[in-house]
Amino acid sequence: MGSKPGQKFGVEDTCRLKSDPALLGHVCRTHYDVESQDHLHDLLIRSYTSVPEQDLMDFLETGVPPKGYVFVGFLEPSQGSSLIHEDDLELVDRALELGETVKRHLDDTMSGTVVSTSAKCCLEPIAFRNRDPNTGEYGSLKFADKPRPRVCSVHPEPDDGETPRLYNVPLSELTNYEEFSEGDYIIYRQKLGYVHAVDRDAVLLLPNQKVVLPHEPAQLEVPLCSDSSKVVSLPDHFEAINTHRLKDGEFMWSTTEADFVFPGQFVFTPSKNLDRKDITLANGQQFVPEGYVLATPPENVHVDWVCPNVFATGMPYTSDDSESLLASDLIGNAVKCDFGNLPGQGPRVSQVKSDTWLRANDKVRFRDTRAAAEKYAAYQHIPPDQSYGYDLNILRIVSTETEVTVQWQDGTTTTEKGINLHRFLGPEDEVWPGNIVALKDATERVQRPYHQTDNPRLTAMSAELWDTVLVRKVGVVQAVDSRERIASVRWFNGPGVELLSQGNILRPGSSLGELGRESTHVSLYELTTYPGLSRLISDTVLIVPETVHQSTMPGPQEESIEATGPCTLSFLAPVTLFKAFVYLRSMKHAIVNSEWFRNTTRIETSPIPTQFGNGTGVKELTDFVGKIISMDVDGTITVRLAGIDNCRDIRVPFERIMMIIDEEDTVPPGAPTPGHPLDIDEPWITETYEYEGGVRLDDGSGDDDWMTEDGYEEIDWEETPNVANETGDGVDRNENFTTPGVSEIAPPDHEEDLTHEEALPPAAGEQPTQREEGAHDPSGSAPSSCPPSFALLEGSPPSDHHFISQNAPSAFSKCLKRIRKEFGILSSSLPPGIFVRTWESRIDLLRVLIIGPQGTPYEHAPFVIDFHFSDDFPTQPPAAFFHSWTNGQGMINPNLYEDGKVCLSVLGTWPTENPEETWSPVNSTVLQILVSIMGLVLVKTPFYNEPGYESLAAENDRRVESSQYTEKAFLLTRRFIQHALEHPVAGLEDIIAWNYLADSEQPDSEHPRLLRRAIKEALDMIEHHNSTSSGDASDATQAVSPFVSRLSLGAVVMLRKHVTALEKIEAAATARSRS
């Protein structure tokens, strides 16, 4: 069960100290988890192994474990936390959750999805009674937590007897020891809520066997530790730490800052927290107040309400967004969403589990104590009359052993131990079997007219709600070849899918259609996903109940808000309970008028029965909340309903899901999956293919199995059933839009090619500054001479400059002198490949073109960034905006965001602890910013630009993810070349033309001819793929370029498309220059 050589620990891993196997803990921080590095001031930190002093001091200052070390929080408060080298630890368990993506090794190309996870536990009762083997009688009650008596303590010395343990207990047989606890979802009065806090009382058993209630439960003190030689640092809340003298002469610390105490825990408390008579013995002597916690009964439960059940009968119950409720009101009336519960027993009922909602040191109970007593000989059920009237049948999870079922990208399924797998956060465009995907070329963006009456309540929504995406080709992923970046997809026939708000909202009434039988192979780069279509295993969802009462149906006078539909809750944030009610009620109006609702929903017409009510004391309806536990490759979604009494799995249509509850900082219990994800009636794949060596590109077989932009199959939108046609929404659709078909991808033929690399001249160097009077049209011929690197243009700046609306500095602004100084530096010192333009009328605005450096995935591509100098320049750095031309297909670099943000410490957009990396009004310059972007951002391996990944680059770790990121960046930036030539960039037209186009009148000129270079090198990459095999990718001598060893098959498919588009631009420019 130990860790493998070279295996790294991850956050939440359970581990033990090799030198003391009884010391178990959870990994809290690693060297690579940048976002989790908070301050350490509130922690007890102890030393269990030798750590170099400098490494320890650096860790205490930064909170970041040195490379090779992890920070472990041990299970008991007295054990504290410690910085420990990975070699001194043994991996005990890795609790992988349902729906997580994993790899066997982080450098594997193939990943998988956890479709089932189960765990077995070692349990220890918090209280027990020893049984006399001769008489069979039980002795007195004992507790597992062993105290260390203080001076004046009357508590008996703890015995050395061992606490009985239970082994190999399935976690599915257990539940949390409390009815409601932090992190639970509950249903109460037909509202879904999230428990964020519970106020608890405490019942204490004193050494004199008295049972008392402390005046202030918060004044109970948890013992920390007594060996000061091992203490590295104490929590900084010194006022909450007390020192106690022990009978053996040592000292012990305790704290009142524990989150809360548990039953069975030994605690101290001040004398004033108890009545005097409670701590006075019969002889009048007082003893130090201490004892065991017998119970922690809940008093108040603090709930954040998420949303109501809009299909509940009666008047909608409203309330504040958050409430503090009496626990006594909830018990017996509220329902906890217990997704760890299983459906009933039976041969056709699946018992696949999701057992990661509890972990080591959690306190639990058996769901069925009678069955547990029969199954486990070591389990003792203690009657309340033997435990002072309280239920002490609570057990502590000592350790867990997780086993998971993984569906791999190739469609195979295996069962593995959790410790043999690694969590994997795949790139944004990665897909797995069961995912719903759309074909990029078969989507159309349209603008709907915005009317104030469309959404009068949700005024915070922007006009972006009316940016509509029409999706003409939708399918389900069957299998993925991650190495070659291709996927097998089964497509729905005649989908009518409309997405609002840039793909975030599924318009009610949209339909996926019927799933076809055939599957085709598609480049992953041709596929896309939208939040409005995304449904994932382990999502908590609101669903339309299978049965609704007629009284809940909206009347004819009710109108729906146009911009509503299934989406994630976080998309609506910030959202109040009332706004959620309005949104869902409006969605309900649209849903009940849809065809699928009429065909699949039962309408109850009898008088309203009591179970439909929403008052206290009435059984709650729970069939509107569930958790997705399976996404099958046949498009079937299985949801586990929330209730305890009616826990069951149901298969729901995609359209029945109303909302995904994805609030941050909520971690609801996991849930089992109903069966094998490939458990369908017919084979999911119709053919197999050989991908090695690019066979699919040039063997001429399987023409119908490749998605391209050729051979469109037209779909008549008017005849396709979907809500958009029914509502007459006025969307300006392209009626001639056709859906891509399939055809063969083959290496391109081109009339003109260069036979010698030296036929291409080198890139143009810098030129002297001059003033330009006009712009050059890049669609025509190139200018006869190289434009200057820096130029001050006449006229006004372009209207599409991002900062055009910003106020210009006044004529007396102090920043103007510094701006002119910056211009002097730029005019004389710009390196090749950077061009800067500003305007006489607005010298506070810059437009910069950076041509991607050779030897990187950005080579030959143009990158345009707008800058603005505000009045507080140079005290503050200039503002920057990057023009991303990816059309929502993802970032090309971790530092360059799709929304225009340029993440750079010198710009103040990324925090850094090194003051030399920040903007200095005295020492920093605009030239420094531009050179940093070219040299530190547009690099050979941009994956490692992610925060915290620098150390991964040093050890060449996660190179598979890095190479895939580089490949995607290369493909996306080929579009940048196309965009810049098809959509002239104001102020940079002559620069684009000079660098990319040829001069027909001077064929031997020094034009860089980057368009021809980009085409030729792309063709070379395609040819290299065809002439090599995937095994050659690891041979550096066979690499096709400095930044990619060999393109994947999926990349070749997309690159061929880009080459075709670029060749058309080149041919058109050549024809115009000759005419």
C-alpha cells in the first residue's frame, strides 16, 4: 500500500510517517499548489523529521513547501502539522471522487474518468466496553481518547488496553454521526439550502461521573501537545492558548480555537464554565474541570438558500437568502441530500458507490446498526442506559483504502487502487467518453434584438444574454485517442439547439434529437463544448419532476423572461433566492410548453394531497434535486435523487435538467453510479482505425469518417423542431447555413512552392523613425520599403483602439514629458519583430504589433496589444489590452487572456514578491514591457508559464500536457495570421503587408514573406507527420521543429484547413498585385 518510487503526493492524500506508522495525516500543501499557500499563523507546527534549517525558515515565511517536501496535517489536534520530506512518508490512500479525471502516470497521454469509487475503512469506536471472556459480561464504559492527567486531576490514570477496531468496512454502510453538518445540502419547505454552519451545545462527563452542560461550549479546551522540544511554532492566537502542568512534571498546551469538539473527546475547561458544585468532591475538595464530551447536540443550523422548487404546490414560500433555524425544527422535517445512500437491494439495482464524502478521522455511525452487529464481531452496540443516556455508538475512521472504476479515453474500463492513479486537470479542450460536444464549423453566432421587457427582474444581466449560438451538429464522445488528438463521435440527428449568452444558457425547448447509430472520427481541435451543453458526472442538478400537480402549471397570463434556460448557478451569480425563484419560474413557463415536457411528464389532476404541501411537519418532496452519477456513451444521463426514503436512480432526458448547482466552497457528499457506463444495447463504435504513421491521411480509406469543411449536408432549420422556431424570437439566422459532412483529408497540392529554404529572405530588422501619413491596405501588394519600427501617425487613432474612450492627458500633465522620453527610447531601441504606432492627436495611446519569435509556437503570427498612459503615469504602469482572435476557442498563452488581460508583474497584473519584477517609475520602461512579452511570454513551452509551473519546467515534468498546449497554441495562432490579413488592423496595415505579402514588382526584395513561410512550414509539418510514426515523437533528431517533435493527427487535420485558407489569401493577393 506504500507509494511507488518517484511517486508524488497530492493535496488531500492520506499518508503515514514511516518512522511512526501510527501517525496518519492528510497532505495540506505541496510545492506545486500555489493557490493553497495561505499563512501558517493559526497552526500548531511540530517537527517529526529532520529538515534543513534554511528550508524550514523559508517555508515558515512563504508557506510554500520546498521542492521534495509536503506539509502534512495530522489527524489529532495534539499532533499538529509538520513539514516532511516525501521520502519520509508512505502513501496510505488517495480518495478520488466520482467524475474526477485521472492518469496512471502524469506523463501518460491517455486519461480517464472515475465512474465509480468505493472505499473500505478501518474504524475505531469512540467509546467501548471490554467483555470478560469467561463470564461474557461487559465492563465499565471506556473512551478511546487517552488523557494525560494534570496536577490536581482526579481522573484515573489511563490503562494501556487497546481499543477494538473494525476492518474492511465499506464506506457505503456508514453515514455522518450528525443529522445535519457543515457542507450538507438540505431540502426544507421546498427550498434547497446549503448548511454553512451549525451551533452546537456540549454535554460533558466529569471524572466524578457527573454529566453537566458547560455554560459556554466555546470555552472547552482541546489539548495540544506536551513535548516542547518538537514544537516549531504555536498558533498566533495566544489569548486562546493555556498552559497546564502535568503530574509527571511536564507541561501541556490547550486551545479554545478548535472548530468544534466531538463526542468522545477529552477536553479541559475553566472552573468558571461550570457550576461550583459540579467540580466539588464529597470531601469538599475541588478538582480541575476536565472530562469527556458525551454529545454535541445541535442548537441552530445556519442555511444559505440556493433556490426553491418551482413545481411545488401552494404559494411559493419566500425567505431571506440566509436563515438561522432551530435544529429541532429541521429534525424530522428537513431532508438531507444524502447522495452517499444507495437504492434498495435487488438483482437489478446497481451497487456502484461513490465513497469519498468521508475521510480519515471523520466521525460516523452505521446506517443499519442491527446489520452491523451481525456482520462485525468486534462491533459493540452500547445501549443508552449504559452510556449516561446518550448515544455513543459513534466510530472514528482510522484509515481508508479507495478503489475506483475508471473509464479511459479509449473506451476501456478498469478497476484500480486510488494510490496507483494521479489526479489530472486536463486542458480546456480535452474530452472523455460521454461528453456532449459540438462541431465548431457547424455553429453560428447571431444577435437577437434586446428589449427591456425581456428581462425586467434580472437587470444585472448584460446585453450579452442576446448573443445567441445556433448549434447544428451535436454529438456524444465515444472514445478518444489523446495522443493523436482525435475522437470518435456519434451525432444526434436533426438537433435544434439554441444557446443564449455566448453559450452559457440552453434555450428551453431546445432538443438534441435522436442519437444516430454511426460514429465518425473528428479532430479534437474541430470540437467545442459550451457551458449550456455541459453536464458532468457528480454535478448536483435541479430537474423537472416526473410528476407535477396541475395547480403548479403557469396560467395564460404569466409570461416568461426570454433570457432564461438551463445553466450553471454560478453563471447567475450574484443571485438572491428571490432572483433564483423568478428565473426558475420563468424557465418553467417555457418548459411546460415544450414538446418533451408534454410527452414525458405526468400531470396530477386530483385534489392536492398532503405530500404536495410545503409546510412544516409535511413530508418533503425531494424529486427535484439529484446528482448526475452516469453519463453514458448512448447519451443517457442517470441521476440519483436526493431523498433518504425514496433514494433511487432515474434516467432523465438531457432537457429535463434545469440547473447545475455549482456554487463555490460547497462540497456535498458524493454519490454512486448506477451501472457500467458501456452497459448499452448495441456496440458504440462501428469501425476501428489505425492511426500510426498518419495512415488515415493518405491511404484513401474511410472517406466518410473525417470531419472537414468540405461536403456540407444542408439541414432545413425551419423543419427542425426546436423552440426557437416556435417562439418567433426574431433571430437573424443564416438560412443558407449548412452542416459539415465528412470527407477525406489528404496532403495538399499547391501550384507554387519554394524548393530551397534560402529563397525566403530573413525577417526585416529595425528601420529609422519616420512620420507616416496614410495606412496601407494589406489585401493589396506589399509596400516597397520596410515600415519603421516606431512611427507617430497623423490623424485620429482608430475607433477600435481599446482605450479610445479614455480621457487624454491635459496639456499640462506631468506624464507627457515622460511619454516623449519613452518615445525616444522606442524609436532607437526596438528589437526586430516589434512595431509601435501612436498618434499626434493622442500620444497617450499606443498600438503595438509583435511578430511571434521563430522557434516558438507563435512564430510568424501577429500579436496586437493596445496601451494607454493615464495621468498617473509613470507612477503607475500603462494599461494594456491584448486583441485575442481565438473566437472563444481558448487562450494561446497563460499570460494572454481571451478577455484582453495581459498578465505580467511589470504591468501590475500579476502579484510578485520580487520587487525587481514590478513597475518602477524610475527604472522601468515601455521597451522593457514589450521585450518581456516577446521574450518571457511568447516562449517555446508556454505551458510552464502557468503560475507555479516554473519548477515543473526545470525537471521537464508533465511534458505531455506541455506538448499538447504548445500544439494547440501553434494551431490557434495560425488563425491570427489569417485574421490580420482578412481584417486589416488600423494603424498597422503597411506593417502587416510588408511582413506577410510579396512584392510582385520586386520579387527579389527583402520582404520577410511570412505568409509564404507559414504555409511552407505548415506543409513540411504535414509531410513530416505522414512520413513518421508516433513512436518517432520521442526522438529529438526526428523533430519537425524546435517546439514540436511531431504533430498529432488531429492537429494535421486542422492545420490543413488553415493552410487552405492561407493559400487562398496568398493567391488573391498575388492576383491583385498582378492586375
